[in-house]
Amino acid sequence: MSELSFARIDETVLGTLAPPRRGYWALVGALCLGVLLGAGCWAYQIAVGIGVGGQNIPVAWGTYLINFVFWVGIAHSGTLISAILHLLRAGWRNPIARAAETMTVFAVCCAGLFPFIHLGRVWQVYYMLPYPNQRQLWPNFLSPLMFDVIAISTYLTVSALFWYTGLLPDLAAVRDRAEGFRRKVFRVLSLGWSGAHDQWLHYSRGYLFFAALATPLVISVHSVVSWDFALGIVPGWHTTIFAPYFVAGAIHSGLAMVLTLMIPLRRIFRYEAIITVDVLENVAKTMILTGLLVGLAYGTEYFIAWYSHNPVEWESFRWRAVGEYAYGLYFMVVCNVLLPLLFLVRAVRRSLAWLFGLSLVVNFGMWWERFVIIVGGVAHDFAPHAWGLYAPTVVEYGIMAGSFCLFFLLFVLFCKHLPSVSMTEMKETVAHGR
Amino acid sequence: MNRRRFLQVAGLGSVAFAAACSPEAPQFLYGPPQATGDQVTGRPTWYASTCRECPAGCGLIAKNREGRVIKVEGNPLHPLNRGKLCLRGQAAVQALYHPDRLTTPLLKEEGRWVPLSRDRALELIAARVREAARRGEGRVRILSEVVGQSALALMRAALGNWNAAGPVIYEPYAYEALRAANREVFGVEGLVSYRLEEADLVLGFGAEFLETWLSPVEYAWKFKAMHAVRGEGKGAFLQVSPFLSLTGANADRWYACRPGAESWVALGLAGRLLGLGRGRHLPEGLRREIEQATAAVPFSRVEQVAGIPAARLEELARRLAAAERPLVLGAGMWQNDENGLRANLAANLLQRMLDPGLARVDAVNRHRVEIARPRAEVMGLFEDLAAGRAEVLILNQVNPLFHLPAAAGVREAMARPDAWVVSLGGFLDETAQAADLVFPLAHALESWDDYNGWDPLLSSLQPAAGKFTAAPNLGDFILAVGFPEGEKPAPDYRSFIAGRLYAEGRLKAAADWPRLLQQGGLFPPPGAPSGAPPANPPERLPEALRRALPLPPEGGPLLAAVPSIRLFDGRGANRPWLCEIPDPLTRVAWRTPVCLHPETARAHGLEEADLARLVTAAGALEAPVYPTETVVPGLAVFAVGQGHDAYGRYAEGRGANPWRLLSPRLEPLCGGPAEGLCRVGLERTGRRVLLARTDGSRTQLDRGLVRTATLAALRGGGPPRKAGLTLHDFPLTLPLPEGYDPRRDFYPPHDHAENRWGMVVDLDRCIGCAACVAACYAENNIAVVGEAAVARGREMAWLEIVRYHDERHRERVFFLPMLCQHCDNAPCESVCPVYAPHHSAEGLNNQIYNRCIGTRFCSQNCPYKVRRFNWFDWNWPDPLPLQLNPDVTVRSKGVMEKCSFCVQRIKEARTAARNRGRPIREGEVVPACVQTCPTEALVFGNLMDPDSRVRRLCDDPRAYQVLGYLNTKPAVIYLKKVTEEA
């Protein structure tokens, strides 16, 4: 990185904000259509009934909750990279911290939609808010779903503020070079940042505090999400391992998403000098660890199911391996644990093609992990007479496609309109040489 | 006008204007604000009447709310059914409000139906009939369903006017073989009833007495009176048959025989019993004849023919011989072939040998269905029509075109240009479609009539609501067309019935008629001895048994077309509830599959839900396959009732009609259809259907949801087991403070007020008949979702009868009524973010529909999976909504629902008790399922009352809780089924 100068950083990063070409707007248009498709499917579902999805009794939760957990999981590694690695002073996170934190905010937005989409009567969702009313009805704070409301809204607030705080100096840099209307917009957005010494002082303190505040959230939010399941009594859900298991899985999937986003970004914006292969390699190395953690969790679940002598638990896990959804288990084991081990080979983790390919594989595998847990648990639980299967419907696929489109749409808009690499932190890196 | 006045007028005017103009259309069903006569708005009025859904004739009481019949329940005074109804009876209201019910007469003109006025139709019929009667004798014929005495007398009188003999009473199941057996062995012309409740051992050769045979509700309570465990003993029920019907599934032991070999087993047993010294009381000649006839069927030969090991037959014979009060019942009602006839004959013979005075056979209280004429006579009528000897045929609520084989020529006879067919009845079924004029009649719940399920009994019918259509009842129709003006025996049918009863001396005082209507009939006082055994049984062995028994058909799969507990002979096929409620044995709703032994299915390359083609000499059809161990290899069991070409939206084009596969041959001796079993080709079509299965696993994987105990184990008691925390040693934890243990429970017990409601389900009494399920649908406005939705796991039944096969003996079947367990420690309650599942002060787990936002977490966390979700707004096509219970919310899309223990009935009882200033007493709250259970397997009550029945039953050594080890503390306590074999 030694060849990077402050000017070169500004030039590279601000250069990405040049007026986009037609291809960009075509992509934005296509993604908008995708979002509209998802919104249309949701509107149809609200009008006709949640039955347009494939859920049933016993599998009353389907892709909506799978996608909820999937997107919350994606969010986590953004905070890991931007907050925890910041506290740990891991300098290699600086080039990707901005994009990762952005990914967090957008992924939480997508995730936050799904509990709404999932509800049978979304128009009554305000019952979950503790608002005073004449009937003295109150939400049930014993319910893990109430934990979720609090955890997700806290997470969205903190990560959005953290993201915005980090953006401030860069927004000012954009403002300084912008002209006309853009200048006005960025003047407002940069909140009067002048780069004065006391501003920097407050900024770096504040950023550190936010990092410290966000750090426990990495652990807590996905732990809370895992309790949606672990606090239920369903075999395959009701285990104490769920919180660390989910957190490890969340970081695993999030790191994969970081790679999925960074590799094209780096190529399109010519960020090779900033986002070096070393940075990506570090992400890949972390993924070896998270993959092994996830693998340990998978193994522990099976060990406990066997060791507990609980016939219901054991049948649930036996069926997981040989039943109708066994392919899901094999997807998750191969994609999340075995294939990431290829990163042990240096050539693999330094090859962009491998990195990109494996990141997609892990994303796929992590989606299936949620499928196996959420659908598999209740499909085969205590009462054998009530066992049943579930298959998503076109409407569910439409909403799922809509959520992916929404995520990528927001990210694509972000890339061309805000600095996708933190110039401030890059300059720190260059200056401090770490 | 001053300023003040102007403001007053303007203000009031605008308020009045705004209040009057609501954009909302009225969405409510209003009852009359001023109820008429004996009715009070908001309170039900009950009218006693008689169920006419099958020929059994159970008494019922119809609940009228604001002028509409909303539910029927058994008449507790009626000696036949003692307050109980089966699922078909519960569904009677759906015929009344059926969306496909005809409202006006229809005349066929050039192949199209033209509506015409009722008066015009009556004139037309009267004219045609007069004309035909003038042309000669027997030109007008009536083919009628089984009717009561008044209707029969009126039809006879009308036919007399028309120069013709009496009506031919038609039932597709006319019990020809049983009737022949009663005549030849008991010397009784008719269908005797059985004192099943007095027996200690019942041996059946296929008679479906718990589902369709003769009088199923009556035999269900009688069966449990003998079979339920009492103290340390219980009666035994043994079954010899090639497959298990629901009745067979309730047997203690199943002796699976080759199809068509029941007669061999029965006669073989007769021979062996003679050897064991039974039958000494028989006349010498008869005994010698039995000896001679049975010499050809030693157990070694029976083993060869029937496939039951001789040792098992010997054990069976010894049990029969040792029984104090045995009762032997014959073959299934569908078996009127040569084997069925001989099985019935031999069964009756066995009864005579084992029961010297025939004390358990009642020749006086005979079943009304005995007036149905044998198939041969019915075919004779159609031959007359085909030959032009008859020209006007009036069909009273019968559907022979559906039941009779295509080759019988019924359609051709009806289609003759000189034949004129009038079809009476509410629906355009196959036969009505082929008629020339369709004349709708009033439903039984709108009619005056009488009926007698047992011969000497009188059961009345009265309109339980105003007429829903203006259609007359059968009697008024006959009075209108059958008698010239001025010669009518009575001005209307009601006075005809009353007049007859007074004339016969059955009614005397003027108050007797209203009293009759009030109690629903003339019943002997309870406990009064009634009935008598057959007086002079013949002294000769029936001719058919003296000759060699016919060998069962060899090779090839055989087809048995059997009656269905849900659809009976097909008349139930258009009732949405009966379609939606799954068959108790297959647990498949909406479509009737063909049941094969798994080996047979495999041999033909068929798997569950594969569409198979069934081919016989008479025709072919396609049906999905259901492999089950309750059928012997080589037999295809197919329940009739579906495959309608007409009969409304729910029946039409659904499933297949196995009657189409039979030949029209008649059995010469009894005059019944000769083809009980017919050879059938099973072919793969390579296509599959989505079966609306309502079960996941057929076995319970040793999870102890259904538990059994042997009598020996119950007697022994055994050392008290140490309580632990696992599936098999978790103690009974009642949903009361005593069920809590600080070592196990984190939260303190609930403070319940006066009541903690609970239910006891005695699995030893449950026969799996699903009457409770139908009652629940009727009471609680449960939606019917259709085949596709059931197949996707979206059925709405609050109560289901779970069926499990034994893991090791797959042919053994257990039933488990599964409903909300109203847990004290409910997993659903804690996970709802908005408190929609709410624990009430009386222990109910209430579901607050208004509060529910549809997260469905409660269902996910419910280990019993009894919660049902409204995936859509379910609809009832008009006028079915008139049946809805106004005391129960109709749920809208997006909310969860489940069994409420009929909270509306609890509230009603509480209000009544509070008005009297006292607590609710035992027996004042009866949920719909408990009310109708024919075997009283369900008991409901207050667990906090130490003297209540439920509380005392909790101390039964058989008591356990389903999945109790999850520490949910369910308020539904199950009592283990008592079995002979472990």
C-alpha cells in the first residue's frame, strides 16, 4: 500500500462517483423491476391471504423466515468487519469496511421486511408495539418474537448511525469537489464538516464508541434471532448451542457476501490498489475459521441428539440426513464446511475466481442451512401423525427475488452515489502504515 | 326563522344526514328482532325429529336459532340412539342448506330442463298418472326409499287408486342374505335386532355394525356397553374377514381369511362346536344335519381354503364354546353373494348353537330397513318398465342409476319413449337427470312424517324450521297427486299422520299429539322389557348349507365394493363435511382410494397415490391406490359413494364408482346381487394423484402417544413405577396446583377460579367413527377447504381422529382423538408476541381471534399440532352460511384457531348458573364432540371438583397424558386402550 498517496486515494474513490453510463441505469431499472415484482407478490398475498405461500400445518414458517434469518446473518459480518476489527486495530479491514457496513444496513433493511411479509395480518402489526391503550393490552415480552422486534430495530438504528458517522468526512470530501445541486445535497449530508481539529477529535471518539456499541450487537442480535427457535420446544430447535451456532453461521455467510460484493466492485471501480488480494485473502482465512465453527456446531448437534438418548431428537436428526429434505443437509455441510476448506490452499484463496465462486457457494449453503433448521424441525416433530412437508410457491419465490433485487439495488445505488471505500480510513492506513 | 333556530336545524340536519349515509354495506345476518311463537331471539329452540340420512332412523333434536336449523343432536329420549348421532346424521343440515338443492320442479323438454311452477307440475303428474291408470293394471309404479308407516300407507292407498300394487321399497343395501338367513335359521321374516350389549363375546364375519350395518349408532353404544373395560373384565370382539372395516379395526383379534371364505370358517366352527358339546339343545334332526354338513369342513380343510391356521381356529372355537353369552354376527352388508349368504346362514346357525334360547336375538324390535325389497324385485320393476308393462314411474329419493350396474339396463328402461319417470328429491342426481320430471320435496327437517327405526317404535318428524323452499313433503305430494279432490283421506299429511295414530289407538287424549312431537316419538319407558327372541326357529338345516360350500374365487386380485362410513351408499357424497372429514382408516379426505395389501400393490408395480386402472368384465375405472396391511393380499377394497356423474358440485366428477365394475347377476337363493367379490385386473396408468392425506406417519415410532394395556397388566397393577423425566416414566401432571413440582417447574401454578375445565378421552371406548369431528364442524363454524388445500396440510378440523398402526403388527389400528389439550403450561401461550393465545381463569387456552396477527409461532411450538390457521378467507357457498352457529365467530384470513372446548357452551352454562346464583354443576357443560360420541368415550368436566367424573377418571390406572413428558400439563387426559395382546 505504500505506493498509495492521499491524492491517489481521493482520485480513485471520488472517480467512482463520475456520472454513470447507460448500462448502470439499465441495471438499476432491472433491479427496480425486480423489487416491484416482489412488492406485487406481497400485495397479492395481502389481498388474498398468506395461503398463497406454501406454508401449512405443521410447517407454518417457510421462506419468509428463512430469508429473514439469511439477511440478518448477512448483516453480521459487516459489523464484524467495521466494528470488531476496528477495535482490534486490524488495518486490513479498512478498504472493505465501508462497503461491508453498507451491506449490513441494507441487509438489515431486507431482513426487517420479512417479519412483516410473514404475518397473517400485517395490517395489525402495531399490536406488537407497547402503546398505551384503553384495553390495557401489552405485548408479551416473554415471546422471542418481541425480543426480535427490539433486537432488529436496535441493530438497524445502531448500524445505520455507525455507518453514517463513518461517512461524514468522506461526504465532506465529495462536497468539496461537487458542483451545483450535488454540492447542495452533500453540504446538507456532511452536516457542516470542515475538518477542524476538534471535529476530528469528536469524530474519532464517536466512531470508536459506535464501534464499541455495535460490537455486542454482533453477538446479541443473532443470538436473539436464534432464540426464535431455541426457545421453542421443537426438536432440532430447542438447544443451547443455537446462539453461538447462529452467530458463527451469520458471520460465515456475511463474509461470503462481502466477497461476493467486493470482487466485482474491485474490478469495476479499479480498486485493485486499495482492495488488495491480501485483504480478500484475509477474509478467506477468516472464513476457514467460521466454516470450521459452523461445522463444529453441526457435529455437536448430531452428537447431542445421539448422546441425549432422546428418541424424538434422534429421529429428527436421523430424518434430517435421510428424509425428504436430506439434500438440504448435504448442501449445507458441503457448501459451508467442506468447500471453504479449499481456502487452506494459498493459491485458491488468492485466486479471484475461486474466491468469488466459493463465496457464492457459501451463500447458497447458508440459505439451505436455514431451510434445514426452520422447515426440517417442525416438519418432523413430536406428533408423527402431524408430520408434513412444505414447498415454496411462486409467490414466495417472487418475494425472495424481490428482496435480493432490493438489496442489490440499494447497493448499486450506494456504489455510484457515495464513496464505497472509506477514504478517511484508507488515509489513516497509509499514514500509520498499518 | 331566527339565527338560533337555523343553527339548530342545520346542525341536526347535517348530523342526521351524515349518520344515515354510511359507506359500509351491512355485513351482518340479522335475526327477527321480535321472535314469533315459542322462540326467543338469541336463545335456541329445540325440535325433536328423526334422522333420515340412512334407514336406521335415529331420533334427533334440531337446534333452531332465529328461525334457522343450525345443528342437530341425538334425541336423548330415543331408545335407539340415546342422544347420539353419527357423522352422517350430523351432516343432515348440510343437505337442508345445500347450494345445489333444487327449489322448483324441472321438466325435461327436448333434453333440457325447464323450470315450471309447483302447481303446474302437480297437475301434470296427476294427469299422466290418471291416464296411465286408466290404461290398465300396474301401469303406475313407485320406487321409494325406506319410509315410515304413514307414508307407506299413503303410497299404498294412492297406488290402489291408480290400479297398481304397493310401492317397491328400494335400498342398494337391502340385506337379502341376512334376511334369508333370519328366515331359514331363526324363522323370522325380517331383520332382527341384536342385544349386543348383553353379550360377553362377539364374533363377526364382516358385519359393519359400527359404521353402516342396520343401525350403527345403536350398535356402537351397545358394543361399548359390552366391550368397554368394567372393573377387571371386558367383553371380547373377534372378527373373521378378509379386510378390516372400521368395525373390524375395533376387534380384539382379527382372523384374516381369504376373500370369499367366511362361510367356510363359519360352518367349520359350527362343526367344531358340535364336537365341543355345544348345540345339544338343538332338535335331533337338525343336529344330525349339521354333523353331516360340517363333516366336509374340518379345520384342516378350512385352513386350506380360508388360510387361517387350524390351531387359531381351534383357539377361536374354544373361546366361543367357553363364552357365557356369545353373539355371532354375519357377513358384511355388501356380501349378498353365495358366500355371503352362507356366511350369514352359518353365523345364525352358530348363534342358535351357542345361545339356546336365542336370548340375544330380538325378533320383535326389527330394523325398518327390512321393508326394502330384494334386488330381484327391484330389477323386476325395471323389467316391467322396459317391457312397457309400466309407463309411469315415480322415484322417491332413490338413485338406482348410481347403485345398479350399468349392464342392468335401468337407464335404457327409463329412457324408453313411452316411459315417464318422475324423480322426487332435493337434488339432481344421476337418476333425476335421467327422469322426465324432477319434483323437489321438503327435507326431512322441514317435514311432517313418522318413522320407526325399530318396528314397534314410533319416531316423529316435524318441521324444525320454516320451509326453506316451498316444496311440499312426501305425504302432501302423494295427497295432491294420488287422490281426486274430495276423496283425500286427510286435508294434509300432518293431519293424516295424527289421524292414523288416533285411529290406531296409539294416541288417545288430545294432548298426546303435542307430547309425541315434543319427545320425538312414542317410546317404551326406559327399563321396560321389550322384544322377544324368535319363537319357532325351523328344525331343518337350510338347504344352502346342506350342499357343498362354494370355493372362494381362485387367483387374480378380487374386488370388494364396500359401504363407506362417510358416504354410506353415495348419498353423503355431496355433503361438504363428509367429503372433508377423512376416512377413519385411510385418513384420506375427499377421494376414496382403492385399498391393497402392500405386497399386492408391489406385485402390480403400484405405490401409494398411483392411479391404477381397475378392469372387470363389466367395465373399467381409475382410482388411486392406498396400500394398507388391513387388507389381505390379493384383495382390492374399494368403498362406494363417489364417482357421481351428477349430484352437485361436491360430488360430481370426484372419485370413481366401483358399482360400475360389477355384473348385474342375482343370487338365486336370496335375490341379492350375486357379485360380492369380482375378479379385477389392476393396471398401472403411470399417473399419480395428490391424495388429500391427513396423516404424516402411520406409526407412532414408540412415542407413546397412543398407549395400550393388557387386561392382565391392569389386573396385576404391578409395582408403582418411579417417576422420572423421560417419555416412559414421566408422572401424570394434572393441570392443577398438585401437578406442579418446584423441582420440575419454574413458574408457579395458575390460580383458577371455580372451574378448571378438562376432558377425559377413553381410548378403550373410542371406535374412531368421527361423529365427534362432524359435530365439531357443525358447532364451531369450521371451514371446509377442499381437496387441494387438505392435500397441502391446510385442513381446519379442530378435532381429528388420529389413526396409528402398530409398529410391529401393522394390521392393528389404534384411534386417538386429538384436540387442543388446553395445557396448563402451554407452549403456545408463551411464544405469542401479542397474547392471542390466552390462559383463561377457568384454565381454557383461549385463542383471541381479534388479537391474533398471524405469526403462527403458536402452531410451530404446539407439540400436538392441533392449531389451525386461516390461510385464506374460507367461503361457504350460499345458502350454506344459514347453518353457521351465531354463537361462534366466523374466522377471517390470517388468524389462528383451534378447539375452544366449545367455550360458547361454557359461557351459556355459566350465565344460566349465575342467574340462579350458583356454580356450574357437573354435566351442564357438554361440548359438541362429547354430546354426540356414541360410545361415550369423551367426558368433560371440572377438574377442580374432586367429585366430578373427569377428576375421578384421572385416578384410573389407565390415565396418561399425550406427550406429558414435555411438562405441558395437558387438560385432556387419555385412558389407555385395553387390548388382549400386548
